[in-house]
Amino acid sequence: MAVDGMTSGPGPTDGHGDRASRHVALAERLARVRERIGRACAAADRRAETVSLLVVSKTFSADDVLAVAALGQRDFGENYLSEALPKIEQCAGRPLVWHFIGPIQSNKTRPIAEHFDWVHSVDRPKIAERLAAQRPPGLAPLNLCIQINISAEPTKSGCSPADALTLARIVAALPELRLRGVMAIPAPSDDPVAQRAAFARVRQVIEQWRADGLRPDTLSIGMSADLEAAIAEGATIVRVGSAIFGAREF
Ligand SMILES: *Cc1c(COP(=O)(O)O)cnc(C)c1O
């Protein structure tokens, strides 16, 4: 993706009136997403503070990020380094927490280790080892989730649930990394029962790690279309993009 892709989002961006109405729309949609999270937590008998909202800003501008940040949102997720790095730079000085959630090529690990607070998409030992070696010494350990290919889709990234335990042990032993949990993107489904079944399989991975003596605290599951099912199955982070920013145009 070209760097200039970040300045183009849907909706008008020219002129103060258009920019102001964009910000009003963002505030309304953010409030609606927070309400959905609150209702899903109540339905699952969970406290609302146990689920944190990760706003996925890929393809949207730094201006959009700053507008959402001004409403109290702290965590933002990005998939593409070439787009994320200038955006992070443009938002410097704000106390934002940046999460890398896209596929990782091994020659791109250094800027991730240097500029992000979390990585959700580690799926092989080589990536974990490079992130650890490249994490700058002055920074806190990099928070890390292992991505699991829960629906066994050949085109999706992520490791198998069986390989995840081996990888989790490797991550837990690296002091520059902090093992937090798992991330998964199940095959899309409109059926809440199928959504929950896939998320339940992700939760079982965490439970298996706990039985092995590891201490994960994060289930990064659920997006705009299925956050309710994810919260019902124990999500601690939901990653939401289009429900806040609108449809993406690549
Ligand atoms: C784009 C993306 C999201 C957000 O998806 P929406 O359906 O727009 O909410 C969440 N997680 C990952 C890994 C993504 O790539």
C-alpha cells in the first residue's frame, strides 16, 4: 500500500464543515460500538472493564485517529507498516498505544519492534526471536499475541492450535517479549452459533496454555461483525474498524 493511501478515507475531508461532520459521525459510531460492548458484557455477566476496544485504523487518516483519540480512545491497530509508520509519527506526543495486527514478513520485524507496543500476529518462532532481538533496550517488553488459524483456512495466516503451545513457550522465555495470549480471525459467518463455536476453540487454546503453566491474559477475538459472539466467549480485546470508520476503500 502506498503511503499516501493513509490520507484517503471515505467521506469528505475538504473544508472545515466536512471535517467537523466527519468528527461528529466518528463520535456517534464510537459511542454505538461502546454501547454494543457494554450490552454484550451485560449479557455475558461480565464487567465492561474486562473488554478493551482496539480501534483498527488501517486505510484511515491520522486526522481520523486523532479525532477518535480526542474522545478518550487509546488503543489503535494497524496492518501495514508503510501506512502505519507515518501515521504513528503524525500522532506523536499523544499517549496512544499502537498494536500491529497484520501479517509479518521476517525482514519487517525491526520497525515493528521499535514502534509498536503490541503485536497480535506472530505465528512462527523466527518472527518472535527477531522481534525480541530487535526490541530497543529502553522500551518495555513487547506485548505479544500468537495468531491462530482457527478455521484452518489455507489462505489465512496463523499457526495451528497444536503449534501455538510450542510457540507460546518460546515467547514466554524471551525477556524482551511479554506473552499475552492469542489472536484469531475465524472464517466469516452470519450465524452467531458458528461464530461462537469458532471463538470457543480459541478460548480452549488459552485454557490449554494455562494447564501447561503459562499465564496468558488476552483473547484478541471479535471484529465489527461478530464482537458480541466474541465477548460471549471471553474476548478481552475486540478489534473494530469499519463499525467506527465506515467501509474501507483499498
Ligand atoms: C481490518 C481488521 C480488523 C477490523 O475489521 P472490521 O471488520 O473492519 O471491524 C480486525 N482485525 C484485523 C486483524 C484486521 O485486519
